Amino acid sequence: MRVLVTGATGLIGGAVARRLKAGGHEVVGLARSEASAGKLVGGGFSMMPGDLADAASVAAAARAADAVVHAASPSDQNTAAYDEAATRAIIDALRGTGKRFVYTSGCLLYGPTGNTPATEDSPLNPVELVRWRQKLESEILAAAAEGVHPIVIRPGWVYGNWGGAAMMMYGAAKEHGVARYVGNGHNRWTTVHADDLADLYVLSLERAPAGSIFNGVHGAATPLVEIARAASEAASAAGRVEAWPLDEARQTLWAFADAIACDQVISGEKAERKLGWHPSQRSIVDELRSYASAGA
């Protein structure tokens, strides 16, 4: 297939693009500059000019593709507006074609879970940072009645390939000699390696029925203090960590602080059972520790 992957040079989209290419698919990425075009071509991908801020360019690229994976995000104050506009442009472009559209949502839609693992059927109680996604997910899934083949993937905290939110703690430890964790440290992250997640995207493109939702997570939920300690060790800070009180963290990170502090236990069993997904990468703690042995 010719697959449009938005965010094809990012952590999630990049892993998906590489996995699709390895499987014999043609990957097309959006390039908003000569630099991003160079990255795409250098990675062996095709490119079309476009930007999430330009819905018409996204629609044009979607119409020229056999399937679409939307994994791009500006990760700033424009995230909601750009994502909503781009997603609606993709749906409009695919309406009536039966083409597959894989949308990247997230497990923060479940909010704090307590000790009972959240499944795809659990009620949603999104943290403020991603509250807007709940309505957008509904629009995406409703497009199944309009000749689109929508699939929603809700990744947990993504790591691997020197990317992901945990690298904030690594960076702090590298610069200040201590990794800071938001909250009391007992809040748990359910995680997934980017390469395992990419396998789930490809399986979803190949096998998932229209209207499917899958949690992209693997392994036991890990207390944030353990992740911070591993990040500190990776940064040669001897495992030194310290708490960053939530009220203080909000002054710098705003709503993202509450997302980091959210305590979640999520199940990825459905994707393993329905799609034959078999995550195999090392845990986030082991991944971070490997960075130290790599001479980070």
C-alpha cells in the first residue's frame, strides 16, 4: 500500500514508517520545509508538501494514499486545534472510499485508574490535557458509517530510540545531577516501546475491523520514581532523584504536569488477543539503563 504517515520523522510516526517500509509498503510523509523533506527522503520515504496547520495539504495527501496513519502532533498550545482540523480533513478526504485511517489517541483518556487495569471498554475520564480528544474519537469512529475504515490506537507512555517523555528526566539529570519526578513517585505509568507500538499499527492496518480501538501498552505499570531513577543512572547521576511537587510542576509544565502525575494501570491484552500482537522489547527501566552502557 501507499500509506500516508503524518509525523513520519517523530517518535511514533518514525517507528511506524520504518516498520511499514520494511514490510514493503510505500510510505509518504508530509514535509513543511526543505529540512523535513530531506529527512524523509534520507529515510527512504516519499514526501508531499504539507503541514498540520494547512488542512487542505493534509487532505490532498490523504486522497493520494491507500491508507492513512495520523501520528503527528505539534505538542504545544496548537495541538488540539491542529489535530482536530487535520483529522477532519483526513475523514473528508477518505469518505466513501473504504480506506483505512489509523488515529493516534492516548491512554490518558482513561484518567486515574486505580489498581483495576483499564480496558478499551472502560469509561473515559480524561485528564484536562487531552479532554478534547474524547469528542474527536467519537467523530472518527462515527466515520465508519460514511465509508471510512477508522481505527483508534491509544498508546501509553511511549519510550525507546532516545525519545519519549522519560527523556525529560534524563535531560534534567544530565544537566543538574538529579532526575525530578512529578508527584509522590508512586504514580504509575503504563508504557510501550515505540518499535512494539509500530508493530501494533501495522497489524491494525492489515487486520483490524472498522471502528476498532486498541490500547497500545505492554508490561506492568511502573512507578514513576523507578523510571526517574533509571533515567538518572543513564545520565551518570548515580540514580539521584527528587520529588517535584505537583503545584510547582504546574507552574512550568501547566496541564502536562497533571498528565505526568496521573496514576494509571492499563491493559493491552485485547490487541494481543485480537490481532496477534506480540511486544518483545525491553522495559522502560531496562531501556533507560541501556543508554548508560551505550556511552550516553
